[in-house]
Amino acid sequence: MVSTLWFIVKTSILISLFMWLATLGGHIAISFQSFELSASLGVFLVVSIIIIWIISIVVRAIDVVLSAPQAIAAYNEKRAHVKGMQALAYGLSAVAAGDVKHAKYYTKRTSKYLKNDFGLSKLLGGLTAKLSGNELETKKSFEALLDHKETSFLGLKGLMQTALDKGDFRYARVLAKKAYDQNSKQAWIIKSLYDLEVKTRNFAAALPLLKKLEKSKAINKFEAQYDRATIYLTLGEIEKSYKVAPLFLPIGLAMLNEWSGNGKRRKSISLIKKLWLVHPHPKLVDFWIQHAPKKTNDNIFAMIAWIEDLYQTHTGSAPASLYIGQSIVGLGQKDQAKRFIREAIKLKPTIRAYQLMNQIDTTGQWMDNVAYAHQDESWVCAQTGKVYGEWVALTPDHHFNSVRWGYVDEVRKAKLSEHHTSPFFLTS
């Protein structure tokens, strides 16, 4: 209603203006060679305005006709972009849902409709190819992402994950180093490169990265110290590793071995006692016997008394009782060993305990109980549960710093953090 009224008002004003112009006095004459035009001033102005208006309409019509193809192309491009973005969203959702069929369908639509997408269609293509198990297409798609600044990190990460899935840690390390060179402040890049340096045994290169991770709080101080101590030990820097984690059993055993025969009996005895309280181990008994007083050299009972002194520092422990009894059996004193082995069986019956008891007491059917006994303490990977004969910093499965001394069933159930029993600080 208002628009109609406004149109009537504008039309009335325009008619009034034309009528006013037509009544203007004056005369105008235009002559050109033999042509001559004569009219009143008012009529001339009205006709001129009408001609200009008609010309403008014609020019606009011509412009519309000439620009029509471009306008249609822009419309189609916009429409295709909307379809492409929609296909990209549906495709990513299909990948997240593990729907290979729809992921492939929407990948094709994204590639068809989405142009100049900064590599997003390649990203979807890579994810879809990875989901369907097409390694060649996966690699090709992720490598294409490297050509775009906006998606280069996505490409690197995709290629890294593909390499990790194949167990190609060396190639993954090359990619991680490239990502690190481009952005050395991204926590996930630092962590990825650190893990790969460790997995490929470049321990020296891993140390500065570990410091960065600790500084950025991407890894807590406790884990950082633990890893640092293990790296030092692996590099053969036993003194450094001992300063960081003196009560970590592999480091303690390495330090005792280093001190053996170097006149550091007092230090060795002190460390043995402290390690014994945290992690009883048969090698600790061996070191303890090595540092026995001279009076025990020709006196077997004095030696047994010396061994029992170590036992008294950690009574009520099944492994401590077992290893003490085992060492006494090794000295040929089966009767003296019997009470320790019995105590070990009472606290935690293990295969080794029953085997030893069968050696010192042939009257019982001890071996009948082996089938129901617990496995003895061993070096066990907390990640896989695999048992190793010796401690290793990096397992064949590429798990770093995961091997613990303990009962197999307990280590398999426990979380990694539960095995970090104060390895850093010596107590007086």
C-alpha cells in the first residue's frame, strides 16, 4: 500500500515537472548544413530528458546481455562451491563414521564441485583412501597437501601417520623433522619428533627435544626426568643417569657394577640397601655378597649372617625372602634356606619358589603346585606384557622406557605411572 502510494506521488511529481518545463518561455533553434530544428525551450528540455532516459535503458539492456555469460558462470561457480562444501562436510562425516562407500561418493563430488579449495578435497581423498586401505592413493593425496601452505601440516601429519602405521619410523622421522623445521613451537610436532628420535635410537638428538617438551609442559617433570635418566644410561653416561634417577633399578645396578672393585664399598652397601627397599632383585644379593666383610671369606655361617642382615632391611617381602633363600641355597646351605623359601611361598607362591623348595625338601610334592603358581618377577614390558631376559631401554616393538622389574601379572595390569616408585631421590 505504501509503495503504491509512493509510486503515485513520484509519478505526479514527474508529470508536474514535465508540464512546468513545457510552459517555459523561450525558443531554441539548431541548424546543421541543410538541416534545421526549431522548438520552444520547454519542449526541447522535456524531449532531451526522455531521449537520455531511453538511451540509458538501452545501454543497461546491452550491458545485461553482454555480461550475462559471466553472471551465469559466477552463479554456477557459487552454486558449485556450496555443493562442494556440502559434499566435503558429508565426506568428512562418512570418514569419521568409517563409511567407505559414502566417503568415496562424497570425495568424487567434492573434487568435482570444489575448486581452489587449498587442498581440502585432497585431504578428504587422502582420508578416504586411508580408510579403504589404498596406500598409493593415500600417499599421493597427502603429498598433494604439501603444495598448499594452509594444509602442509595436515599433509605431513597424514604422511607421518601412514609411515607409523607401516612401521617405517625412519621416513616418519624425516617428515617430523621437516614439520619441526617449519614450526618448532608446536607441541605435537616436538612430541612426534621426540618419539621418533627415540624409536630410531637417535638418543642424543632426543635430549634437547625432551627439554622443550618439559618447558612447554607437554610432558610432566616426573616423566621427563625418568626419560632423561634412561637416555643417559643408554648413552653410557651412568653418572649422569644416577644423579637424575638413583633408585631406578637398571641405573642402580649399572652404578653398582661401575663401582665394583673401585674401592667404593660403603657407597655400594648404602645403595644396595636403598634399592632393596624399593625393588628386591637377585643381582642385589650378588653385589651384597661381593661386599661382605673379610671375616666371611672362610666362614660360611658368617656369610649367611651377612646375607640375613640384608634380609632384615626388608622383611615381609616375598621376592626378598625368595632371593635370600636362593642365595643361601647357592652356598650349599639348604637347611638354613628352608625358612626363607617357606616364607616366600606363604607370601606369594611362585614357580621358582616351588622349584627351590623341591630341591631342599624332597619329601614333599612341591612340583605338583607349580601349575597353580604365579610367574616369578621378570623384566616385563608394561605396554605389551612381554618378558625379557634383561632390561632394555627400547623394546623390539619400539616401546621406550617401558620395561619394569616385577611380577608378570601385576605389571601387565598396572599402568605405567604406577611403576615409577620414587626413582629420583635417595633417602638417608
